[in-house]
Amino acid sequence: LVLILDYGSQYTHLITRRIRALSVFSLCISGTSTLKSITDLNPRVVILSGGPHSVHTPDAPGFPAGFVEWVESNGVFVLGICYGLQLIVQRLGGVVMVGEKQEYGKMEIEVEKACGLFGSKKVGDKQEVWMSHGDEVAKLPEGFEVVAQSQQGSVAAIENQLRRFYGLQYHPEVTHSPEGMETLRFFLFNVCGVNAGWAMEDVVDEEIKVIKGTVGLEDHVICALSGGVDSTVAATLVHKAIGDRLHCVFVDNGLLRYKERERVMDTFERDLHLPVTCVDATEQFLSKLKGVEDPEMKRKIIGKEFICIFDDFAQDLEKKLGRKPSYLVQGTLYPDVIESCPPPGSGRTHSHTIKSHHNVGGLPKDMKLKLIEPLKLLFKDEVRQMGRILNVPEAFLKRHPFPGPGLAVRVLGDVTQENALDILRQVDEIFIQSIKDAGLYDIIWQAFAVFLPIRSVGVQGDQRTHSHVVSLRAVTSQDGMTADWYPFEHKFLNDVSRKICNSVRGVNRVVLDITSKPPSTIEWE
Ligand code: XMP
């Protein structure tokens, strides 16, 4: 195991992913974890991440008392990255100062000593790296040596091979450090002697074993399928482990996309053989939403209805089976459970801050179900990889994200207003199909249409019309937190617009959303 102690760098997750990409299992825990939680994991290598702190501030986070002694008596290797390097220097008796020349962005470094970290290089070899630091090393602890320097003459890499402490002042994990991956690979395999052996096939086998060992032979498990990748992969895995003692429910709330229900049920049943009950709750949802215009109110109503339906499903199951289901499957991912160091000035203490779990429609409070979260150590791309091994169709794994409240947040105002949902479904389908035909679906993070609660004047077939307006939105993004609008070619937009107005009755105007996030959000409500 390679353990990453997170000191709050925006790149910490990237270190974890890069190491997993080298087929080495890595986990990330808070940089303020106790010595026991570190030693219990028995890592061969510990990586200290970067972070926004300065080692000089009184509340700067660092490794716990006894860490260095434990490292040295157990033959553990330590690599500090950026802040992590400065932490090693300061804690082992060196000096870190506020740098005269701060280094941010692309820098060149030169190898001073070709062994240890740069064993595959020659003295004098240069490489481009990504730096982002204000403090710098002024004096090394005893026994350490500089193995690379930046073009400005500051310390770029250090090591003490005897004590197994290493440090990089730059970020090898980002793509702007083109040779960073090679440096990490060399460090893990050649310096630390780590074996590559972590493969997704093994993770699948291991998870199935764990689920079998957890769920008793008489126990039943339930799962709410949203039609998204995470819940589908989680359910498929659990189904492999316990067969039809898994009971899934898929709710058609009347707010789904064009033929969504048929399409996802087809995948669940035909491709994945999942035991799924499809509940048609269109009337139940739409009657509750009638006349409601406030976006937050819509979300609340939808969340509450989901819980009612889920509750009914569990009760029906109990009647049928003669016993209560014991477990609930959730597709929680690793980024949702990683504990991070709080940023400086956030007012939070260094106690663990766990990000809120995201689940489908919430959980009835009195159900007392135990959770099974088989994806909670995986990143999104790893879940897709697992999905491939479990034979989830590729097109399904690559679907754009779709919000829990569905089209309710894409029909502005009352969702039950005249034909709005029907019109929106047709427009959305034309837009998405055109994107697929143009080969753009996989490079766009999310694309959809929005129904605007206004009418505008048009002329169609010599007739004056007073019809609906729809907006098209397509964005690129890494994680949905920020986004850029996608710059379609004029011909593409022209074709889509004509197709929509010619084939969707009731629409005479198409507009394009050209706002990034921020200042907008991706969804309109
Ligand atoms: P926003 O609109 O906040 O969306 O920029 C960011 C991402 O989150 C999705 N989204 C939701 N997903 N329940 C969900 O499961 C919701 O209530 C919800 N609201 C927004 C949105 O589609 C985008 O991918």
C-alpha cells in the first residue's frame, strides 16, 4: 500500500490516481490522522502531499508525534511533495524560509546527483516541471543532499537514502510535469521496491468476497437505481455476489428523458439481468409539482416523494419475503468520503471533515438499513473500468450526468405547464442525437435542452406563430464544479436549430446558452 497524507493540496487526489494507474494500490487520508490510523494501514510508502499552508504558521498541519521513529524502525519510505518536502526539512532539523523568489508555474530543473530519485537520469539532465511554492529550503537537515535544483537555484529535490526520506519541491503528479509520472514510477518500483499488482479484476473479486462475507445467507438487500453509472455498477457487483437476494427499484417520476425508462430498463434486464421493479409514479410526482415554480421547492417535493416510494417498496418486499431487508446498496465514490485537511483561514479545526454523502433520493430515517458501499474506494474512471469488467455496456458507462430532480430543473417554472415536458423531451433527443452523430458526445461533459416559460412570435409556413422558446446548453468540465460552454461550429448549430423547429410542434425559436460556470450553474434551476 502507498498511503498519501493529504495536507490540502488541490492535487492530492491526482497523486492517488496516478499511483493506481501504475497498478499500485494507494489510499489517501487526512494529513492530521493519528499515528495509529497510519500504522494500522501498514503502508510501505507514505507520500506527504502539497498544501496551501506554510510550515511557519502556528497551526500548520504535520505528521503526528512518533511518525519519524515508526518510519525508521519499520523500513518505510517517505516522499514529500511541495509542502510535504518542507515539512520533512523542518521536522528533521533543517530550515525553511519565505522564498526570495517565489516559483509558480512552469520551471526547469537540473539533476545534480543521479541516484535515488533520479536514478534513471544523468547529472546535468534538465526537465520541465510544475511548481507552486512561496517558501523554500534554506538549510537541509543533516544527512540530506540536494539532488536537483531549479533554474533559479532553489532546491527542487532532496533525499536521504539511509533514512529513506525523499522530497520533490515540484508536483510530479500534474501533466504539466511531463516526466513526473516516470519519476513516481522509478521511485516506487526501483527505490522502494513496490510490486505492481493492483488490477481492477482483483478489486472486483475482492469486493464480491467481502459482500458475500458481510451479507448473511438469509439477508436481503435493496438498491435504488437512478439510471446513472454509479448505482448501476454497484448493483451489478452486489448482484454477482448474492444473486436475486438483491432487489432493485427504478422510479419513473415522469421527469425522465425521451424513452429513458425503456432504455435503462432494457440495460438492467437484458444486459445485466438485474432484478428490478419499475415503479411508474408519474401521476404521483406531477400532481405534487402542479403549480410549483420555486426551484428549491420542486427539489424538496421530488426528494420527499422518492423517499415515500422507496419506503413503500421496502414494505411490500417485507410482506412478500416475510422479513425486513437488512442492507441498502449505495454507489458512494471515493471523492465523497476522503477526509481532507481544512484550508488555512477556513475557521475549521483540523478535526476530520467528511464531505456529505450523495445518495439517490435520500434515505427514510426509520428504515435502519445497514449500508453496502462497494465503490467507496474508487474514483469515477475506476468505476467505469469496473463496469466494463462487469459487462455494463460501454455506451451506458459514458452517459452524461443527469440530475436527480430530472427534467423538473430544465422546465423553468411549473413543470406541468402546457406540453412542456413532452416538448423538452423531443428537443433534447434531437440535440443529443445530433451531438452523437457529430462524434462530440464523449468530449462534452453534459448537454441538454431547457424549456423556457415564455412565448415568442415567429413565422412558419406564412403563418404568424406565438410559440415556445428552448435553449440548448453544452459544457465541458472535469468534475462539474466549474464548466465552459462548448463552442459548436455554426453549421452544426444551424442544422440542429432547423431540425428542432421543423419537427417539434410548438417551438419556433432556439437559443444557445453561452455562459460558463461560474457565473452560471450548469443546470438552469
Ligand atoms: P450545477 O447546476 O450545480 O450542476 O452547476 C453541477 C452538476 O450536478 C448536477 N446536478 C444534480 N445532480 N441532484 C443530482 O443528482 C441534483 O439536485 C442536481 N443538481 C445539479 C448537474 O446536472 C451537473 O452535472
